[in-house]
Amino acid sequence: MALDAEKLKKDFPLLSRQVHGKPLVYLDSAATSQKPLCVIDALSNFYRTSNANVHRGAYLLSTEATERYEATRAHVARFIHAPSADTIVFTRNTTESINLVAYSWARAVLKKDDEILLSEVEHHANLIPWQQAAAATGAILKFIPLGPEETLDLSGLNKLVTARTRLVAITGMSNTLGILPPLDILVQAARKVGAKVLVDAAQLAPHRYINVTNLECDFLAFSAHKMLGPTGVGVLYARRELLDLMTPFNTGGEMIKQVWYDRATWNDPPHKFEAGTPDIAGVAAFSAALDYLEKVGMRNMQLHEQDLVGYAMEKLLTLPGIRIYGPKDPQERGGVVSFTHADIHPHDLATILDKEGVAIRAGHHCNQPLMRKLGVSATARASFSLYNTREDVDALINALKEANKVFGIVKSTP
């Protein structure tokens, strides 16, 4: 069943707003998605009806809050086909989830000259934690290179994955180029040498069906706010046996079993990694976002976004001076299109487009090493979700034509 984006858009209150006197066209879902009314209502409903702390009270409100919090944990496990709810740890965001692994697993396991394999397209959140872990342990970072077609070059994978490889940490989808690395191939390569695999699914989880059991990854991290859910809620999936071995890096209340003045013992996973009061309302509302995504269907979202990406690339290339980055085939990329204009800086483009009501992202997208690799300081990026339409793409193109007028650039193609 085809996705009706125009109908779905009506579920998102903010998308009916005007900016600078123009209808809002929101093309920055890779940074954060908009929220449907059902999620907004779920967040409000929690505070109006069930607000209390979790796991700590014998009274009804606390019991209800705990039940809603833990029901979402079970829902997340079902959504990614994890074997059990106790493999799901709630964090603040993808960044914290990856840092949890870097501190609690990597720093305990890695030794001097061990190797961590990344790619040249990683977001800073899946690069800097490993830089720090390598500096602390003496491990070595290695990188899968970006090929000439602006996809990952796996031709030398058998040399990059060695007997010293302990971890492969890879994005599920590049937030800048839209690259979708072949996770199955990378997991198989890691398994041959006994290495663990972490998938940064911040961009993958909002747009693609995920089955961690079939994928056989060891860790997978993502954020609610990119999946129609509230900000401040992240997820780390990890194999239970790894969670059992890992020591928490954030300590305090809730994550303990017993405490004495000179020592403490830890709670069972996942609770030993959830110190303090979490974003209870955000977690509860995240379940409504997952319901919405499941109702729409992840496969329908994928096909819809591929159509939008193909249409956007086709239209962008009719404009003078536009250079698109990443795979040329829309079926080989996620729902982002990064581009530059030969004569207009991305920040100027974004500013002019904003005046036309079109919201895009401009900058290095937390990909500074990749920007240097591409030979640019920044790109403009349009990113799509289930509520975007071809008319939104047309608005983007018309706004870019207006930018050309502002800068006195004559359109050279019909």
C-alpha cells in the first residue's frame, strides 16, 4: 500500500505553520523529525495522568509510570526484533549510547595495538568516542575508505579486518551522503576474526526495517527524536552477555543492588546503566511514535523516500552549479541529499531558503573529516521523512531559483 504523505502531514501540527509569511517546508528530518499529534498527546497525557518516578514507589502513580516505562522498553525490543527487553538500555541519545559502549566495554577490553575499524563517513558521535578509547588503551583506529563513486570501498576489507580487529563500528546510514553500508558483509567479516560490531543506527532506524537478531550485531544505537519521538531519549541494544560483563560508567541512584560506605554492587542489566531519574515521559511517548511508524510501515517509508530522493536529485541537476554528493542511484541511499552550489555558500543558501519557508541544514553535519575528504567546508542538505511530498521538493527547487536571482545567477537549462 502506497504511503499518502499529504494525508500523513495533517497529523503533524507544526507542519501547518508559516515562517516568514510562507508555508513551512521542513526538510531537516535527519537532524530531528517532527512529531505527530499522537506523540504530543502521549507526552502531555503522561504528565496529566501518571507523573511519578519509576521503580521506586509502591503507590499507584509510581506503578503506572513504571509500567508505561517498561512497556516502551518491550516495544522497542519488538520493533528491532531484539531477543528480550533486558537487552534495551535507555540513554539520552545515540551519542550517549555509543559513549556507554566506548567507556563500559571498549576501555575494559581493548589492549595496546588492538584495532578499531570505522569508515571515513562516520558522524563525530561514532568517531570521537573511539578516538578517546584508542588514546586511553593504545588501540589503533583504521578506516574503510570512501571510493571514487562516493560509496564505501570494500575492496580491501580482507586487509582492514585482521586478527587484531576487536571492534567494527559503522554507520547504518550516512547522515551526509546517504550511504547504506552492507552491514551483513561487515558483520560476517568481523565474525571471522572474533570482533564485535556496533551499528550507529541514528539515521537507519527512522527509515528502515531492522532485525538485530538476523543482523547479528553486538551493539546498535539510535535516538527517539529522529523517529517521530521526543528529544532526550536514546536506545542502546546490546547482547545480554555483554551487558552482564560491562561496568556502568554513570553511577548513582537506581543502578545499584547494595551500597555500603566503602563499596557497592550493581543492579542487573539494563537497569545498572540507567542511573538517576530518566526521561520517563519521553520514554512513555516514544511508544506512540513506534506505533505510528508500525502503522505506516517501514517498507512503505523506504519506498516513499527513495521516490523523493530520486525526484529531488533529478530536479536539482536541472539547476546551474549544483553538485550532489553520494551514490547516484536513489535505491542505494537513504533519505538525504547533500549538495553544493558552485557560486553560493551553503549557509547563504540555507538563509535564503529560510526566507522562502524551506528549512534545510547547512554545515559540516558533524562530518568534518568527510568534508575535508570531499574538498568542501560544508554542504547543504535536504532530508526527508514520511510527511514530505514531491511538492516539498518543488518548493525547494523554486527557493533555489530565488537564491540564483538574489545572487544574479542566470539559469542556463530549461
